[in-house]
Amino acid sequence: MTQLTGQERAHYVQSMFTKIAHRYDLMNRLMTGGQDVRWRKDVIRLAQLKDNASLLDLGTGTGDLAREAQTQFPSARITAADFTLEMMRVGKKNGELNFSTADALKLPFKNKNFDAVVSGFLMRNVTDVQQALKEQLRVLKPGGRIVVLDTTRPKKNILSPFIKFHMHVIIPAIGGMLSGMRDAYEYLPDTTENFLTAEELSVRMVAVGFKRVQFKRLMFGTIAIHWGEK
């Protein structure tokens, strides 16, 4: 399904996440061996929020990043935004958050509205990475920070065959058993292999206007956290 483009891909992604919403958090824990919890802590730390800062968690899903922000910065004003209603409905069962429906390519927020914008596993699913980055830049205040947690295409090394087996055999098998949606968990590994490398995403971030862009790789090079400033 990674060959889909434009609105067709957007509709597929929205439909897919609607169907797997009830098992999404559990599968994240299983696919990453629970490491995604630590990654989210890192993302919020890198956002460098101050007291009463405003944060946008874009592509929030069930709100894991937003809740981590609440834990680390209780006084922050947090908006958790996604374009899949079912993901947010599941998230509401786990506590109160300020959820907002939003398309990453056309955010319903004013210019210079947030001190930080964070996202977790959003960018590989958008149909236009450049536009999504431009929108995040637009809604950030001057000096505001962007932090992106996502998959990245791993460099070939001695572990490559094992990584490929895990992504294309283990993950779809477990995902199929737990959610009944094996095709969704075939799509997700495919997006990793077809997404930008960490270096390429850095170039895109700089191209739209972000400064001091940096990144670090995690989990055998299959995950990366990028950050930068407006």
C-alpha cells in the first residue's frame, strides 16, 4: 500500500488507524520491546518546555506523547491533535487531554501559536513531508522547537537480515493475531523501508527553515529522533 499517493493514501492511512486503534498502544510496546516509552520521554525532554509553555502533539494517536508532556511539565498547555477520530476516542479512555482534529498538511491553528511541536511516528504516514514540516514551522513561535520521533531507513550492516525478518515476518504475524489486521502491520514496516533516511529528513527540515537541526538513531538504526528550532 505504500505505492498509494495523495488523498488515496490519506484515506487508507486513516481507515487503517481507525481499525487498529484498540490495539495500537499494545503493539507499540511489543514491536519496540517497550523502548518507545523511553523514546517519548526523550522527545519531551528535547522540547525544552518552560513553565506554562504551549505544546502541540501532532499525530497524537491515543495521546502517549501528550501524557508524557503532562508528566514532565504539569503547567504546560498541551494540544493533542490527530486526523483519526477513533485513535483519539481510545485515548480519551486513558485520561483527560485537550484533543483536536487536525490535518498535518493544513493545521487549524494560528501562526506562531506554540512553543514546541512534537510528533511520534507521524511523518512517515503523511502524503507530503515538506508541507507537513512547513505547517509545523508556521505554527511555532520564534525560537520554538520541533521534535520528530519516527522510523528511518536503516543502514545495511550485519544485523540487516534479522531486522528485515523482524519487520516483515514477526511484526505482521503478531499484529495480525492481536488486531485481526495483518495488512496494517505489513504496511507499517513497508513505510520504514520507504521513508526518508535520517540524513534526508534533516535536509528537508533545514530546507523549510528550521535551524540547528540534529538527530540521533535508536534501535539498530531503525528509529530516529530529530530536533531543531525556528
